[in-house]
Amino acid sequence: MSGHSSPDSGSAPVLPNAADVLGFDPFDPGFMRDPYTRYRELRARGPLVRTRAGLLVATTYELCSALLRDPRFGHGTVQPEGEDEAAHSFLVLDPPDHTRLRGLVSRAFTPRMVERLRPRVEAIAAGLIADLPDETDLLDRFAYPLPVMVITEMLGVPVEDHERFRTWSGDLAGGLDPVLTQARAARAERARAELGAYVRGLVAVRRERPGDDLLSALTRVEELTEAELVATCVLLLVAGHETTVNLIANGVLNLAGRGLLRHAAERPRQVVEEVLRYDPPVQLTSRTALTDADLGGTPVPAGTPVLGLIGAANRDPAVFDEPDRFDVGREPGRHLAFGLGVHFCLGATLARMEGEIALAALAATAPKLELAEAEPPYRGNIVLRGLARLPVRLGRRRPGTPPALDGGTSVA
């Protein structure tokens, strides 16, 4: 059985054939541009598909939501001992350890606490836009730095280190994929070690010189072990911006490419929810049966992994009218972009606010923004869908000039 090539040129896959494992080929040249056609083809085979390698893949909204809500399915990680921070992250733990660790940091991300950040997020967005040249890579100059500045300020991390975070978080994001090359797996492991060491250094500084920030507050939580503290901070740093970068960039791509950007200023909540549904930053997630269970009537023995295709669920015609139509007039619905159940995204409220502010600020300042590339390239990740670059021409409105009106709100 021959292997597939991947974006890591010359690297052999860890698993021999991605299509056999997943039911679709993520290394196909057209997949990154349009994975949803492949998801639709897979869903046509049934709501729960067994791939040639034996993996169960949930393709419908009903089964994906059941998978995420059912306590019989989890990550299967037992609370570890020792100092391996990666294994202490509540992202991969199940209750009760997940509940304990998540509860210690969740108060910083309540809607009320997040709303207090709004003026600062608006100021950051305005400052970044003011510094943009008319022709620029919007990913590099806006979509990336905005959420990084927000989460680093929350945690009390030096913002001048954001380029180091970019490399580390990019390598860690690539390491989430269910099919990896040896090179990508090695980069993810190296990034995990380097970021962990960096955070341990910050923790030591905050213990000596505490400040008015989330990292200082976490160092005072006696219930957290050192490994749990470092793992939590690493998770907040990476998850606190990685998916939001993709939300903002995917939003600009889908709005500006259709001449709909102005709607982000008029109806920011609807626009962001439609971007999350139509082109979610997180495309898939996995769970393991913790005990003998069933999914949609199909027996799932204990220890069996199941893949939930979020990207497919968000375009399920049984739930969403004309699901393949990008419609900013659509009433916000029940998309699964942030998951469901006990692992529902802790930072969902913050990500939504950042996305709304970022897209609305661009729409108000540069309503004629145009894509400089009709089809900008993607990074090549499977789990986290994000662009590698986003060249644009801003075409800023002169002061005092009203925004031009365009057509409707719904585009196939």
C-alpha cells in the first residue's frame, strides 16, 4: 500500500494512506481549497462511515452532536503522574479531572469578564488597521496579531515574543492532525517542549514578581500542580489565538470575495456565526468510547475511536437550509464550530467578540477591501483550517465618504 505525499515535501507519512484512515484524502490538491465536497461525498455513504482502516466517522449533525454530548465518549486520558505537561492539559482529560482544571480558569472567560475586554480589543483592532498599508498580507498584519495581543495581555506575557508564539503554535496546530508526516510530528514535539520551557520561565518570574494578570492569578491557585499550571498556560496561549486567527481570515476571505464585507459592520453577530458555520476553523474532532456504547444505533465497543466531522455537520441539509450557501442574512443557528458538551470551547465568547470587532472594524474602515489573490493558499492542516497568507488591497474610504451600497446578502 503506497503512501501519500504531503505539504511537508519529501517526508514520509506516519500512517501509510490517509484516505484509508479518514475516508477522504487530505493531501489531494483540491482538498484544502474545498474540503466540503469530500465531506458531502462521505456523508452520502451514511451518517456513520467505517473507513477502510476501520475508523468510525460521524458525518451528520445529529451524530456529531451526540458524540460530543454523550459522556460515554471522551478522550480516554487518565490523569497522569509526572511532569509531562501535554498530558496534564484539560483539553485531553475527561471528568472529573477535566472538570476540576477547567473550573479553575473558567471564571476569566465568563461573558461578563470578556465584555470588560471589549474597549481594549476595539483599540487594538483600530491601531492595527491604522498601520496597514493599502496592499498588505492581512493574515500577517491583522488577523494574527489581534488575538495574540489580546491573549498575551490577559496572561501577562511579553507581546514582543509573539513571533515565537507564531512558530510554536503553528507547529502545535499541525501536530493535531490525525495523519502526520514524521517531520510534522517532530516539529510539534519540539514546539511543545520549547513552549513548555518558555512558560515555565514565565511562571517562575510571576511567582517572584506577581502582576495583575491571569498568569499571576493562576500561580496562586494551590490546587494546580506545576505541570498542570504550565499545561493550562500553554493551552490558553495557543488556543487563545490559533482558531481566532482562522476565524478572522476565513471571514475576510468569504466576505470580501463575495462583496459582502460591509455587512460585518451592520450585523456583526450574524456574520461571525455564519462564518463559523460555513467555514469553521476547527474541522473535526475525535472521541474514544470509554465503555461499550452506541452511536445512532451502531454498537461502538469500548476503546473504539470515533471522528466527528464538524465541517460536515455544519453543512448538514437536515439542519440548515441550503447549507452550501454562504448567507450573512441567515439567523444564527446551532452550528458545532465550538463543540458541545463538557469540552465546549472555553474561549468561545472571547473568540466571537474578537471576530465581530475585527470584521466590523475592517468593514467600517475599508468597505471596498479586495482580495489580491482569488484563491490564497491554505496551511495544509486537517483539523485547524487556516490560510497561509491573505493578500488584500484595502481601498480605504476617504474621511466623510459614506459607504457604497452593494447587492444582497446571500451567495452560493
